[in-house]
Amino acid sequence: QVQVVESGGGLVQPGGSLRLSCTVSGIIFSISDMGWYRQAPGKQRELIATIRSGGGTNYGDSVKGRFTISRDNAANTVYLQMNSLKPEDTAVYYCNAQSKIFRAGSYWGQGTQVTVSS
């Protein structure tokens, strides 16, 4: 089966940094598009960043210039480097895998909590 597993969340002070990781199994990772989303209490799920199989990236306006998405196809892992964190970045962060061919479909992880607070 397909597994999407996030890690790296935690508590960080404003201005700090965190790096989230998402490891995927069960699909052909190298030809899948990947994304990070977040959801704060009482709010809708929000797009943070996407990275296509070819490496092209896209960012939500609220994180441009602060967050960087990257991928390591050899490790079946996508990363989200988060810098200059703000309290409003507090949310559950979810990884999404869009498999195009083998087991085609959209797959979500269980989420990892990021809390930015002093």
C-alpha cells in the first residue's frame, strides 16, 4: 500500500527554523508531484508549496521567501525548510503525493504539528 509519513514538526520560537521531511513508499516517487499543505484550527487547509517531478516549484503567498521545498528522489523524500517562522505559521502540516501512473491518485500523510511560540 501507499504510505506517506511526515516528520520534523515541533515547538520553535518566532524567527526560528524547522525542516520537515516526508517519506513516501508504494508509488514511483520520481515521477510524482509532491506538496506541503497546512491547516490551522478553524481554518481551511492551505497550500504551502509544491514541487513537480521535473523540479519546478510553486509557493503560497504567505510563505514566499521564507520556506523552501526540495526533493531527494533517491530517498523518496520531500523536504520543507521553514525559516523566519511566525506565530501565524502554527498549524498541522500535511504532505501530499500525486501519483501519475502506478497507483495513480492523491495520497496524504497523517500530519505533523508545528507550533511557533515564545
